[in-house]
Amino acid sequence: LTQDETRFLSSLRLSLTVGRYFICHAGVRPGVPLDRQSEQDLLWIRRAFLDSDADFGKVVVHGHTPVPEPEVKANRINVDTGAVFSGRLTCVVLEGGGHRFLTA
């Protein structure tokens, strides 16, 4: 990475709250308020988050764990369709209280 790319990536937030959604890379630790999540969990958590059906207070939009198709649960939306492996990159469009997916 160039210095400019490194500076840009370092300036990004680890999470973002938009309306009823909490957006992060990997997920959140169940039982920990969203505003108190650790950097480690936001970037790396898997099983404790993926296996949880807890109400996090927001719908967590995440990636980090590849799935064949976008995964929609009551408490989370996984958009990681494994671009590095599958060649398919997916994003979610959050609008009007609903969502839809775009895949390239």
C-alpha cells in the first residue's frame, strides 16, 4: 500500500450507525452495547456473533464470513459473498425501511 492508501484506510471508522442499521466489518459481541464494542470484535468476531439470535438494538450489517448468498436474519445481514473466492461482490442497498442486494 502507498502512504496515501494507508492514511486513507487509517482514517476510516470501524462502524457506522444509519437509522436502524449498525454497519461494521465482522460483527459485534452479544451483550455489549453497540457504542462499547471493541475494535477486535468489530474486525474479527465470528462464532459468538454468528450463532447469536440476540437483539442488538440495531440490525448489524456485516461481512467477514463468506456465504454463498447474502444472509438475512432478524438481527443481522451478511453481505460477504466471498469475492476473493467466488468473484462475486455483493452490497446491500438500505432504503425506505427495506433492503435489496446488488451483485457484480
